[in-house]
Amino acid sequence: MMMSDKCKQHVDSCRFCWMCHHICPVGNATGQERNTARARALGISLVNREAIDLSEIMDNIYECATCGACVHDCKTGWDPVMFTKETRLQAALEGKLPAYINTLVDNCLDTGNAYGKTVMCETLAAAIAAHAAKTETLLFLGADARYMACRQGFKAISVLEKAGVSFTALADEPASGAQLDFLIGAAEETKAQMAAAAKVMDDYATVVVFDPADAKAIKQLYHEYGVETKANVVTFTAYLAELLAAGNLAAKKSDRAVVYQDPYQLSRDLCETEEARAVISAFAELSELHLNRTETIWAGDILMAQYKPDTVKRVAARRIFNATSIGAKTMVTASVGEYVALKSVEQSDVEILSLVDLILD
Ligand code: SF4
Ligand code: SF4
């Protein structure tokens, strides 16, 4: 495998280290050593030394959520997300992706979303059509809300309407490139998808990004990959906090006690932790989960659930257990993927709400 010297250095530094194994949400959910950062590094190091073939470790490479908890926890600055993503890219270049990943990649290239969907639910399609007119502000909903959680997309539109925002929503919204980046990293196809989306965003003064996964891609990865947009890109959570502060979004505080599940893309990647808290605190009594803000634990998503449904459900169940262990009755998340994963767990101890659920309820 052609791996950069930089990644090889990180791999060889991680492969015999155990220091972050306790923090991995996937490893903790499965209880398997193979799911830790160091086990993944060990596998890659064997490929680098030509002891095994790349195809032999690819299932394990796709068991990483790239959530960055290990990177954040590492006291010596090594980066398992970097070498995991580079391995995915190399496997794509060498034609060694697992078949189930090839299907998701093909879907991204054919339809703009990994699920291969082309039709939104009627309610969301109508809400988007009502905002087809060109304005200065684009609401970027993202693939998960458009095709897998359309009620959440509809509610995002409703919240902006409630705040009196004049905005555009696109029936033919381009893919942000976030899903391709997860699947094959910084491939030319990923960058091309990102460049096409940036071109669409250039027509707007402000782009409000509903899904934290898309926000991370647009606000962080585009720049890393040499893709630029002229638009001012803001997260949905930060935009809501601004609307609240300006008095455009009316809030009535209830005595409902909630905890907030920080999406790692907002807290770790974009250093945004307080905006959602400002919004939640205007509507409910907020207390904190153990491991919050940059220490957050990933609670699952929709993309990885396409090929690891049981693992994702166990990850989500563990995060719900974190909430029950402090007596929390309601958990609020700002991530579409985490919302769907948390909701997929059969339990009645903790009510799962999205931020838009909380506002509209
Ligand atoms: S990321 Fe840091 S703590 Fe984790 S295995 Fe690598 S060197 Fe050890
Ligand atoms: S990025 Fe997340 S899922 Fe992957 S090894 Fe690190 S902690 Fe585990």
C-alpha cells in the first residue's frame, strides 16, 4: 500500500499503545480489541510491512466512525483518523474496498447520497418548494435530513419560518461531499463533489448548514482540500443562537430538564459548544452529560448503520445509558444522524429530542 511517511509514523506510534482504548465508542460498544485505534494501527502496519494484504483489514478500517475521540485524548498528538482515512483512500485507489462500501460510494456518485435515494417525502418536498425563490440565505439541509429523517428537515424549515427568516431551500441541493469523505477520504471524486457544492453556495451571502456532518465538511475540510466558497457558512445551531440573541426567535422556557449530546463535528472539529446550549437553555433546564463538549462520545449515525446496524445501535444504547446513569429523562441532540441512531434504540427511560423538536414542542 502506498501510504505517506507522515501516516506511517502515526501508525507505528499507535500500534503498541493502549492509552486511548477506553475512549472509543465503537470499541466500548462491541467490547472487541479490534475496534480500538491501536488495533487498527497494528493491522495497517502489517500491510505496510507486506505481511498481509490490504483487503484483509478493510472491514476493520470501516468499523471506525472517524469521531476523533482518540485523537482528542492522545497526549502525544498522534492521529488515528488521519491514517484510517488515508487507508480508505488507498483501498479505493487500489480497488480493494469491501463490496458494501463500493455500493455506498456508487450511490454517492449516482444520486448524491449514500442511500441511493432520489425522492424526498412529500411534506419536505412541499416545504422546500415553498422556499424555492432566490434569497441571500441558503438553508443547506443535507442528505440525512432530506432522505432519511425528512420530518427533521421539515422542522428545520419550520423553525426558520417561525423566526421570520427569508431563505432559500433547494429541491436539487448538491451533495456536500461529507459522505464521500467518510467513505473514501480525500479522493478526486470527493473534492469534485465539494467543489460543485461550493459553486452553488457562491450564489448566497449566507449558507446555514443544518447537519453538523455537512458543517464540518464545508467549514473545515473544504479549506483543507483547497475548495473555497465565497459564502459565509454558519452552523444551524450558531444561526439559531444569533436569532435568539437578536430577539427574532421567541422562546418560552419550560421546566423540562434535559441533557445535550454534543455532536463531535461541532464540538471537536468546529470548536462550537456553547451555541446549542444557549438555545436549549432558552427552552428548557439544561444539565450536562458525563463526557460533554470536546469530550463527547459519538452516539451513532445513519451512514455507518447502513453496514454496521447492530454496532451503531449498541453505540447509541451506551450513550443513552450515560444519560440514565445521571437520572436524565430527556436527551437533546443537534445531529440528524445521532438523532436517528438514538431513536432506533428500543427503550423508554430517556426521551430523545432534536434541537428543532425542542423548539417546536
Ligand atoms: S492515538 Fe495516542 S493514545 Fe491512542 S493509540 Fe495512538 S498514540 Fe496511543
Ligand atoms: S476515531 Fe472514534 S471510532 Fe475511530 S478509533 Fe478513534 S475513537 Fe474509535
